[in-house]
Amino acid sequence: MKISTLVIEDNENNMYLTTFLLENSGHQVHQAYDGTDGVKMAKELLPDLILLDIQLPKMNGYDVAKSLRQDPALATTPIVAITSYAMPGDREKALDSGCNGYIKKPINPDTFLAEIESYLTMVKH
Amino acid sequence: MIKYRDLSIKLKLISIQLFTTLFILVFFVGIYLYSQYRQFETVAFNRMSTLSEILGSNSISALLFFDNDAAEDVLKSLKTQPDILNAAVYDHDGLIFATYSLPSAKGFSFNNPVHEGRAVTNSHFVLTERIVFDNLKVGWIALRLDTKNRKAALVEALWQSFLLFIAGLILAALLSVRAQKPISDAILSLSEIAKRVRDSGDYALRLKATSQDELGLLVDTFNDMLEKIWHHEKHLEELVSERTLELEEAKTRAEESDHLKSAFLASMSHELRTPLNSIIGFTGILLQGMAGPLTDEQKKQLGMVKGSASHLLELINDVLDISKIEAGRIDIHGEAFMVDLLVVMAVSSLRPFAEKKGLVFNHTIEPNLPPLHSDKRRLEQVLLNLLNNAIKFTSEGSVQVNCYRRDDSLVIDVIDTGIGINEKDISTIFETFRQIDTGLDRVKEGSGLGLAISKKLSELLGGTLNVKSKPGDGSTFSVVLPLNLESETNED
């Protein structure tokens, strides 16, 4: 069965890139282009994995993560922040708001899938 | 012994008045006593003179009729005068005619013949006067007076003076206590106000002048002085609050600009990484052949794109790092870790790069090093940076890494056989945006920030980064970090 992954990302090129990589490794990818849309889709689809950009229109990634964690159905779903923020404290802020992991942009296509896989297995156990 | 000049003004004033009064009293009492002494003599002789006049005229008939007995009877009337000891009447020729003596003074005899006049001895007065009848001298009369009453009179006068003296002094004391009060009160209130001003720093306090004299003038002057100080103080306060306000504004502006700088950094970092994500991502996908097979030429060109993009990312990271360090916005996360593992990982990750250039790349690690308590990621960043530089600037020979313990410090040496550094350049290589102009090979890839970042990171980790080098002989960079053995044992 295909892994269902929700990607919340506002930059079209980057959305295309992530989707391409995930679909290539057999994920079923759902796309949300802003924060509120992301929350709505996550609650409807209950995906296996959520990849979350932080700087998003309408609702930022931290708030998205917090609101998703309040839904019991999404309480244990792995959420990985994928962000260009690289200032001190950004990583902690992402983890504090409920993300399981943090991948800094630019992503490395050679290792990206392996990293995603590690979060999936880590949360499963 | 209390000195006069240390007495209070009040006591000084009182004592001045008392001593003046005392002096005056002593002077006048002396005069009084002396006059009393003199007056006794005058009064005594006046009395004797009156007596001799009465007795003389009573004796005239006795003298004219040569009746001695009648003259003695006249003299006997002196019994009523207890201080007249002896008396005598002389006849016309100056010979004793009749005598009188108190029983206690029987042994005395007057001069014979007569000596007219007054005689004063220690204990007696003697008065001898003519007896005159119809302008003719008919005889003399002499009286002798005991002066013992004089002492009693003097003693009495002394007592009176003493009482007057005491009364005078008491009166003077009372008066002086009252008289000094306005003066000492004025001075006391002046000093009281001065003390309150000193203690409270309240220069708005004022003293009320109670007199028009020099003290009143002093109070007015004192008030004027307070007024001036008060104005000065107020001016100073205004000045200080003005400056404080300016400083606060400047501080707020500085904080704002610092905040803006940080926000700018964060946003630049984000904005630059977003497009790089696509560039590096898609280049990777294309090179992996995930989007279809590539020709060799395409692969070569895409490899260049990937290299340039990676370099660009490195530059962005360096600029961001140095900005974060300079803005004091870098976090250090201390943890205990095995440094030998870190060195091995760093060396093996760069080994392909060194071997591609044909360099000998070795490392030695002292066995049984204690765990290092530091920020692993930052130290790794420093080490990778030094290794990258060493490989980059060495075209033949070797790059050697030695990791060992020296006293309470851990040392990591990175030794290369590269181009080396001129003495004049050594002091500037750790400055930001410096890359040594080698003349031949103008720009090696890199931002020129690597060494500055590495040095600052080493210092943030509590250590140092030093270099020894000779042009042509290569360079040795040494990271020295404290081992913190004490805190390590505490944690165990």
C-alpha cells in the first residue's frame, strides 16, 4: 500500500521538487499551498506523513503543527518541518510546536528520501 | 579641661556676661568696703568733736572757777558713750585739770602738757580740741575712742557686699541667659537647617530671619545661597533627565536597528535558500537520471551547476554564520562526546577530495582521550573548515591531522605542506572577508570567511585557534580547547 503524504508548501517549484521525489519513491502525494488549506486537508485525509514548510500564507507552519497536534486523529502522525529558516532557535521552535523533525532547505536530493524514511520508521516504533 | 573656644556659643555668651559682671562687682565692692572703712573714721571724729564741744562748753564754768570736781562731773556724763575710753580737761596753761576713764581703761594717761589735734593708732582715735569762751581760749578737752567697733562695721559691710555680690551675679546670670537666647537660637537654627539640607539634599528649605542684625544678614545670605544651589540642582536634574531621555532614545534606536538586522538576516537566509532548494534539488534529480537518461556532456554541465550551487550555498551559510556570530545570535550546545570519532568522521568525509588531488592524508589520535565537553556540531564545522582549507591550498605533499592532549587542553593540529602564509598576512587571515592574494592563483573557491568563522567559533567554545606558517613550507593550524576535567567528574 502506498504511503500517503501531505506536502504543505507555498513555492511551486519546491512543491514540484518534493512531490517528484516522493512520488518517485512510491508515495501518494497530496498538495496544500497554504496553512489553512493544509490543516483542512490533513484532517480530511489523515495522511501517514506531513511535510510542512514554515513560512506559509494565511497560517504559519508553527501554528499549523500546533493545530494538527490538537486533533486526536493526528496526534501521532509524523510531521517534518522543511524550512529555509536557519536562525538559532528555529529548530527548537519547530520541535516545540509539535514537529517530529526538521530538515533544512536546500534539501539534498541524494539523502532526502532516506531522511524521510528514518522519520517514518522512528515514529512507527 | 574644656577649652574656652570649644564651649558652645550659648556658654560663651553667658560666661562673657558673668565674668564682666563679676569683675565690675569685685571692683565696686572693693570701693564700697574701702569707703566704709574711711567713713568710720570720719563719723567717729565728728561724734568726738560734737561731744568735746558739748563737754567743753559744760566745763567752762568749772575752769573759770577752778572747780576740778565740777569738771570731772561733766566728764562723767561720758558713761553713756561706751566706746569713749578716756577723757581729760586741760586748764588754760595746758595742764591736766580733770580726767575720766572707763574702769577697763584706767591705766591710760593723756599727754601733759597738751598736744592739740588728732591722733590715729591701730586701735584708738584721740581728739584734742580747744575750749573757747568769749573768743578766749580757757582750756582743752581730749577724748580717746576705742576703734573695736570699726572691725564689726567692716564685717557687716562685707556681709552686705557679699549678699549684693551674689544677688548681682544671679541677676546677671538670668539676664545673660535671656540675652544670649536670640543669638544662640539663631545660630542653632541656622546650623539645624544646614544639617537638614545636607541630610535630605532638599535645597528648597528656607530659614526665617528673626532679626535685622548680622545674624539676620547671615540668614539672608544663607537663604540666597540655598536658592542658588536649588536652581543649579534643578538645572542639573533637567539636564540629566534630558540626557537620559536622549540615551534611551538612542538605545531604543540601536535595539530597533539590531532587531531589524536580525530580521533582515533571517529573511535573507530564507529568501536565498528557497530558490537554491529548487536548483540543487532538480540538478540532483536530473543527475540521478530520475527524469530520464542524460548525455555525458549534459552530465558534465549539470555537475558544474551542482558545484556552483553548492558553492553558493556555502557562501550563504558562511555569511549567515559570521553575521550570527557578530550579532551575538549563535547558540552553543554543550555535550560530552568522543573527539576521536569526530576527527575520524571529518577526515573520512574529506578523504576523497584529498586523494583526488593526490595528497597524502593521514591522522593520528592519542589513545584514551577523555570525552570532550563542547558543541560537537560547531567543532566539526571548525575542523571541516580547516581541513578544506588545507586541502584547497596544498597542491602536492600531505595534509596531516594530529589530535592529542596537552595538560588540561585538547589540541587538534592540521598540518599541510601547502603554499604557506607570509608573516605580514598572518595577522590578517582571521579577519572577515580576507583571502590571501597569492598572485598566481587569485581566487581559491570560498568566501574568505572560513577562518574568521573558525576562530570565532573556537573562542565561543572557550578555546583558541592559532597558526604557524612559512611561505612555501606549509602551515599548521591548531585548535586548543579546554577539557573541563572538573565539570566532567562532577557530572559523573
